[in-house]
Amino acid sequence: MVTFQAAMSDATPPPAQPSTATCARCEKTLTEGDRVLAADRAFCRSCYEVLKFELQQAVARMSQDINYPLATLGAVLGGAVGALAWWGFTVLTEIGFGLVAVVIGFLAGHGAVRFAGGKRSAGLQAIAVTAGALSFLVAAYLVNMTFINQALQQRGETWRIPFPPHSVDMFYRVLAVNFGLMKLVFLAIVVYEAWVIPRPPKLDLAA
Ligand SMILES: [Zn+2]
């Protein structure tokens, strides 16, 4: 295109907008009614339609033929690694540094995408959000369990909070010990991360 314009500039004065004078795909000279601007380039209408179609096909393929069982495994593994990291960090430092919880959402989202072979879809988003949120709750349970058991030990008590919990009710009650606003914020961050990472790209095309 540069050489084409260089050749043209000998014969005619350069157009006001050199980059939009010809189609960036087929190099045909564009007229007012036959010019579509996309990003910093201009295309003739037919080339633009072809490119738009190809792009739509590529994006559609990205959400097709997804191995959901494998993606679920990836999200669960990612969430589990993140939960263990947060549990370990909190028990070692004795600080409930919830920002580490971001790691849970990040790993759940990337686990789903990676195990699905780089695909993205609303289904993957749902899987990642579910795995991320559950991992966060399990991590919060593990943290409380550890601190409660330490307190029990210091008091000379012989019973311990188990993992896994014996019932949903036990799970809930251990979580409820200190489930405040900050935990909700961290949970929201986990959900947001897990939602954004497997999100299919949005097609933002000029009409
Ligand atoms: Zn063209």
C-alpha cells in the first residue's frame, strides 16, 4: 500500500486522507458511498462484509465444540489451587488478607479457559463463577476451621472442626462466624474475575 501511494504521489497530489483513499484489502479506490472505516483502516463495502463474516465465524467457533467436563475440571483445579494458596497464606501470616482471594477467581477462570483449549463462552463463565465462588467459600471454611481448632487446642478441648464438614449446616455455621462485608467484597471480586476471563470477545463493528 505504501509503494502504491508512493507511485501515485508522483502523478497526483496526495489525497487529504491517504490511508482511507483505497480499500485496505483489495486496494480499490474508495468513493464516499463505498467506504467503511474500521479502526484506523478503510475498506470497500464488499471487503468489509467479507471481513465481518470471517470475524463473526471466528468468534462463533470460539464458543463451539467446548469440552465442558474438561473445562469444569480445569475450573475446579484452578479454584482448588487458589483456595489452598489463600488458606496457606492466611494461616501462615494470621492475616485474612482477602486480596489473595483474587487468585481464586483468576485461577478458576483461567483453568476453565485453558482446559477448554483457549475457548470462551457463557457456559464457561458459569462454570468458572460456580467453581470460583465455591472454592472461595471452602477456603473461608478452611481458614476458620484452622483458627477455631487452634483455639480448641489451647483450651485443652479434644474435639475439632473437621474437613470436609459433616453437613451443610456445619459448613454454614463455621462460615457464619465472621462472614462480614469484607468477605462479601472478596467474593464479589472472585466472581468478577471468574466471569470476565472466559467471556467471549464482543464484536464491536461499524454498521
Ligand atoms: Zn475492497
